[in-house]
Amino acid sequence: MKYSEIIGLSKEDLVAKIAEETENLKKMKFAHAVSAIENPSRIGKLRRDIARLNTELTKVKAAAATATTESN
């Protein structure tokens, strides 16, 4: 997932996507532990995608907090 795709997601979409990707990572790690998966570098890619999603979620939360603080 590219960062440009992540930027347009809403807070709810980000949370859902993080949960989905985290579940995929767990499944992939388990599959790799049982038998070697074809492309183990995908595990690292999933971890980076989750980190990107978490970073964007933090930015969205900070922007929302700033907006509510400025309106008061």
C-alpha cells in the first residue's frame, strides 16, 4: 500500500485497515513458522504498511485535537 493511498482514508477506515493488516500479519507469521512461505519479504512489507497506517492515524487524531482546541 502506497502512502498516497493512505492519506485519503478517514479515521474509521484507518482503524479498520490497521486491524485487517494486523490480522494478515499474524496469519502470515504463523504460516511462515509452520512452513516457509514463498516470499518472506512480504512480512516486512506488511509491518511497514501497518506502521504507515498508524502514523497517518496519529496525524489525523492530532489534527482533530488541534481543530477542537482552536475552536474553543
